[in-house]
Amino acid sequence: MAIKFRVYKQLLLDTERIWVAKLDEDDTVDEFDTLEEAEQFASEAQQLDLTGRKYRVQQIEIADEVGE
């Protein structure tokens, strides 16, 4: 298993109870190898988000690809 850091986005602006990796099918899943990279991305994304949406980082485990 590999460790990654995924950025989650607040789905509904009036509650911090629902967080998603993608807001819609056109959105990207943002994963990073280091906590620092993920936190930097989340901070920049939150500053640029005109809706006031919050972003957070969570450590996840990714299954190794077959053949590794």
C-alpha cells in the first residue's frame, strides 16, 4: 500500500459534514505524495475559490498497482 494525501472539498457551503474529492464529473481528484504539497494546494485552492468553499487534506492508502 502507498500513502497519498488527498484534497477534499466542502460539498455544501452551509455544512462541514460532507466532503468530496470531486464536485462533479469534470472535476479532478487531487492527490499528492507529501502532506506539504497537499496542504499548499488546498490553501491556494481555497483562496482562489470565490464561493467560500473550504478544502481539507486527508491521508489515504492506495493499493499498489499490479506488477509492482
